[in-house]
Amino acid sequence: MTQPVKILLDRDSVCAGDDVSPHDRTIHVAPERCLLDVLVELKNSYLASIAGGQATWSVHLKPPTVFEDEHSKSWITEYEDTIAIVAQQWGEPEFLSHALTKDAKINTISKLFFAYHAQVDPWFAFRQLSRHQFFDNTSHRLQPVRASSKQ
């Protein structure tokens, strides 16, 4: 019998009341399961459901980096290793990564971080994050950031 794969999960909070308990979890998944099935399951069992039924999440292999943009004085979140967009209103995620597809086996993954983008149009988030854009935490918009703006 094959040993289950251990995956560390974490996600952003969706509101102040969502901060009551930590969001980090460890799950054990059969290594032959595909990434698509695991993400659909986590959408339904792990991610917060939002009133109104429209929430956008991006899925990453590691947590984002947050820094202040010296030019605009706003806080910027840099996302790396984005693999998919999950939307509460979608049946299944859309994959950004060429290395990981919906048929990829889960045995190659050890961590998943879910970033919350409120009610941003999931297709907008998909386009922006597929172009390696960043999220401005002040204006709540995805935008390009000059590399020189990082501290």
C-alpha cells in the first residue's frame, strides 16, 4: 500500500471574524489522486464560502511576499508559483501553470497556499496572475510592479 502524501495548507482570511482560528492545516492524500480533484475538494471543504456566492482565490505552491511599494506607498503582495484560480462560482479551477495541469498527480506537492481576492472577477485574476502581476493591498487591484520598488 502506498503511503499518503502530506500537504500543508494555508489560506488568507476573508474578514476580521475569519481570523478567530488559524487556517493552516495538514491533509493526507492518496498519491495517485489528481490535482484537479484535490482542489475541487478543498474548494468545498477548506475555503471559506462568501455570501453572494462569488469569491476568487489563487492557488500557490508557497505563500506570497508582502512589501511596500516606495513609489505609491501601498502594500504589495507578490505571488510566485501560481498554479490555478479557484472561484466559488466555478465548478472547477482553471490552471495557469504549464508544469502542473489538472491531471498532475498530487504526489509532487507538499504545500498549497490560497490567496483571497475578494469578489475580483476570476478571469481578470487569471489573466493578471498568468502575466506575473502583483496585488496592491491598498487599492485591492492587481497591477504590475517595477522590480526596483521591492525593498
